[in-house]
Amino acid sequence: MSVLIVGSTALDSIKTPRAENPRLLGGSASHAAVAASFFSPVQLVGVVGGDFPRRYLALYKRRRIDLEALQILPGKTFHWSGEYESNMNHRRTLLTELGVFETFTPTLPKSHQAARYVLLANIAPGLQHHVLDQMQRPKFVAADTMDLWLNIALPELLKLLKRLDAFVLNDSEAHQLTKEENVFAALKKIHKLGPKYVIIKKGSHGSILSGPRGSFICPAYPLRKVVDPTGAGDSFVGGMMGYLATAKGSVEDNIRRAMIYGSVVASFCCEGFGLTRTTKINRSHINQRAKELEKLTRF
Ligand code: AMP
């Protein structure tokens, strides 16, 4: 089964203490789509401008990502720029230019409306609703967000939470949303807002799932060197959704293993700028790290 993914399709200019890389292929949907494509077919919903490099379109195609719902419009591609501090945990947004995303209201082709797994990757909640409104009978809908939407579109985001199976957010966003310092207290409060599954990401400390069968602590793969963590969260949720879409059995049976695979893809993402490392790996690299994670956490 394929995963339909909507989110930002962007050009990212990233500064770390060691290097600076302008106009890389980025965006929440790009990272998530590439990650999901290791496990399942992917239908990408997004928009880029006339300035979007052809080699980036070729890169999506090499990952066999369905681009029927990727619009190319006159105008500028969404451009985001961020700068990391020396510990690579803190990042500052330097620039967000919405470009062609400003007025993007896609109409999905019939083939896309039938997708059973839907990932509403980080983008304005209004657009997440708009895409979800067009889905015919999705089986599992997950969404991600960011602090910006908690600040400027909270009512729409709260409405979205009632329509989701799973909500994925990072620890600072969970704190912002619930005012709880304690992550388990935050999980409980977020369940009350709607989603059956809540996953709080904790960067290099992994993530925590809370669901009907209790909690699960998912480790991050222990990396010695992080080159650029941009998109790690999107890779995590993309990998997880791709795995879920093709795994046999119920979501409840598979979600823990799906998180492990998401975590592994996210680790590769951190080893290169933008998508440079993730686009060089294959399924056997992923399986190898998943085995290592299993060894590291078995006792
Ligand atoms: P992450 O590192 O998981 O937080 O995701 C980083 C990605 O989010 C980058 O590739 C950006 O292009 C994208 N991004 C940054 N700001 C926004 C925004 N306001 N809306 C949608 N995507 C964004």
C-alpha cells in the first residue's frame, strides 16, 4: 500500500559551525517521502517554483516517488534557512520564504484520494486539513507540526488533532502545547486532545510512544558525528509510515518496529547535509542498523 505525504517541498540553506550549504533539497515532505520510499510506494503532494533544480526532481524519481501531485508553478520554491549552534541541538531559523506555498490549495487526483496511509508532514494546519478533507477512507492518518503553528494556528491544529490516528511532535512542542515539563504527563494531556497514538521525539535521545497497549521507548541510533540534523524528525515519521504501510498485521502490532526503522533512517539523515546521505543508502544499510539497535536494547 502506498503512503500519501503532504508537506513542504523546499530549498534549504543550512549553516553549521563547520560548513554552509545553500539551496539543498529539503522540506518536511521531501525528507519524509525519501525515508518512506525505502519501505513502500509514495505519493508526494507539494508545490515547487520554476527555480526548483531539475536534478532534485530526478532525485525524487530515482526513489520512485509518485510526482503526479507535485505542482510546478511560476514563482519561487519555498526557501528555508537555519543555523546550528556548536552542539548541533539548537537551531535558529534565519529565513522562511513561503513562495509558491503561500496560495497552494491542491486538488488531489482520484488515485491519491484512495491512499490508506496518510502523512500530514509539517506544514500549515489549514493545508493539512485541506488534504485530509479529500481522502476517501484513510486507514491511518499521522501528522507532524512545529512551534510556528502552535504560535499562529493553534485553533486549526487543535481541530486537526481530533481527526488523527497519530500525532508526532518534539519535546519542546509538547511542552508548549500542554505546559507540562514531564513528558509522560504531556503524553496523557495530548491523548485527551484526540489522537490514539502520540509520539514525542527527543532528538538524539530517541522518542516515546504512547498508545492503546501502553508506552514504548525508541532509541536513537548512537552516532559519533552529526553533520546536519535537518529533516531527522521528518525522516523518522516518513520511515515509520512507510514501514507501517507494507507490514502485515495491525498498526498496533507493528508500530514499535516501525519506529525503530524510522529512527534508523533518521540516523542516516543526520550524517550528511540535507538529503545527501539518505539518498545514498539502501534497504540493507537500514536493516543492518536496525539489527544493531535491537542488540543495543535487548536485556
Ligand atoms: P526538522 O529538522 O525535522 O524540523 O525539519 C526541517 C525541515 O522543515 C526543513 O527541510 C525545512 O524546509 C522545513 N521547514 C522549516 N520551516 C517550515 C515551515 N514553516 N513549514 C513547513 N516546513 C518547514
